[in-house]
Amino acid sequence: MPLYEYYCPPCGSQFEVLRPVSKMDDAAVCPAGHTTNNRVLSLFAPLRRALGAGTATATLEQPSADACCGGSCSCC
């Protein structure tokens, strides 16, 4: 099940709800009890482990042209 993020205007908080895709547009209830339909765009960063490092780090690297058919996205 995906994790969706919502914004609650009355209390100004952002919260997450784990629910099925079929329920993503249903109203959500914030921790303070307010009902809201304000779903926000969730952003994530893939984690990768650097060689020789003991911890994973978030990176926002662009893929190289070689990673996608030599720069042509017709085969992606």
C-alpha cells in the first residue's frame, strides 16, 4: 500500500496516511481530528550505498546518457 501525504489547513500540519490506491482521493483525518482532501505531492530520493561507506545516502543524480539508450528516450 502506498503512503500518501496530506496537508491540514486548520492546524497547518502535514501528515501521512497508508492506504490503498483506490482510496487515495478519499478524505483523510489529521492527528488533531480535522478532515481534509488536500493531498500533497510526495517527493522521495533514492538511497544508494557508496563504495567503502557504511551508510546509505540520498542522492539526486541525473542518469547518464549511456543509461538510457545513448540519450534517446524512445526505448525507455
